[in-house]
Amino acid sequence: MMSSDSGPIPWLDDEQQVSWRSFLEGSARLTEALNRDLDAESQLSLHEYEVLVRLSENPERTLRMSALADTLAHSRSRVTHTVRRLEDRGLVRRQACLDDGRGVDCVLTDAGMATLAGAAPHHVRSVRRHMVDVLTPEQLKVLGEAMTLVAGACRRSDAD
């Protein structure tokens, strides 16, 4: 065991190591497959698709850029680059925040909504093929619960 400022750090046991590595490989391969399928069908990356989804779910199809970054768990810099690519394609636009004028809102355009509507059936089919239909309903539920806990722990750690 190595030690740190807070005491000894226990190594992962064999079972934990197998689970950890399975998670790393599975999540990387899933993300790669979803990206590949989205790009082939819709010329969108998974990150671009998720931006369009988040905007479509909000009133006026608008979100402040900082809130958009928070909902995606991406850095503001990464979201800015993704939004710039979408803006270049006419799928979103940025404007001064209507509430206070200090921030920047991202708005889903009609073209962006149409692109999302065209991509969604293909994406859902891909998600089902690569994950949902591979797992039992119980496994899927446990996975969702587990990742909710992991996301919460990471959000708390980020806030520290």
C-alpha cells in the first residue's frame, strides 16, 4: 500500500480490478460505437448530439452556456468548441443572455431541431443495440443507479 496525506491507500483487490477495467473498456467502446453510428447516420458527434438534446428539452430551446456545460458534465471550453462547430453549421446560435445580459445563451435553431429529430431514431436504435438490449432490465436499472451515485460523488468532489 502507498500512503498519502490522509493515510494508507488500499489497492484494488482482484475482483475490484476486474470490475474497474471492465467499466473502462465497456464505457470507452460504448462511447466509440455511439459516436461512430451518429457520425455515419447524422454527421454528428455524441457531444454535439447531447448539446442539441439538452437545448431541445428547455423552454424556448435555450440554455445559458454555463448551465449547458454543467448539464453535460463537460468543461466550459469543450462546450464552447462544440457549440462553435454547431453554430458554424447553423444548428445553434449564441446570443446575449436575455435575463441579465452578462451571460451568453445557446439557442437551438429550427435547423438544429430538424437535425436532432432526424438523428434521434438512429441514436436510440444504437443505444438499444449497444447497451439497453444487451443488459437485463435489472442490470440496466442497477447500472443507472450506480452511475447516479458515481456522478454525485464526482460533483461533490468537483465542488470541493
